[in-house]
Amino acid sequence: VQLVESGGGLVQPGGSLRLSCAASGFTFSRYDMSWYQQAPGKERELVAYINSAGDITNYADSVKGRFAISRGDGKNTVYLQMNNLKPEDTAVYYCKVTTYSGMDYWGKGTLVTVSS
């Protein structure tokens, strides 16, 4: 299993970014996917979740209405569209998959910095 995040960078408050997570080594379309964020000095927290069918999503209260998770099964990729970014969104963002056996796999993360 391999997950590779991309799309992070420096953005001004109010700006947008789209993160991508390219998956390989498993049948992507069969698994739920999640995005997490880890801010400096804080625990890793769930930001967004999407089920395998792509028709159920959940978000942390802090990002509802601003972030959107989606998946492109043909590209084995899960996306996180982030709009109206705030300085408190500054974090490393990770994608995660949990296998049927209960094992979690993580990517190495992509850094998002929101600053003027």
C-alpha cells in the first residue's frame, strides 16, 4: 500500500488549495478514505472522510462549508478541496486508508501554510 500526498504550499488567508492523494497497492475503489491534519504541537485530527462509493462524506466542524473531499476512482486518487483558508488550517495534511484487517496506512503528508 502506498499513499502519496501533493498540492500543499503557502497560501494567503482566504485562498484555496486542492490536495491530492495518489493511492496504489490496493483496490482503491473498495475502501473508505480519510484526510487528517496535524498542526505544530498538536495531535493528528480527522478533517474529512469519504466512503468507498463516494456518496457519504463527513467533516470536522472546523472545516464544514470550506473543505470538500472527493475521489476519482479512475485515477486512484482522493482529493481535498480547501477554500477560504485560515491561519489555523496551517498543518501537515495526511491521507489514510484502513484495510479490512484494521491496519492503517498513511502517506508522508503535505504541508499547508496559511499566512499573509
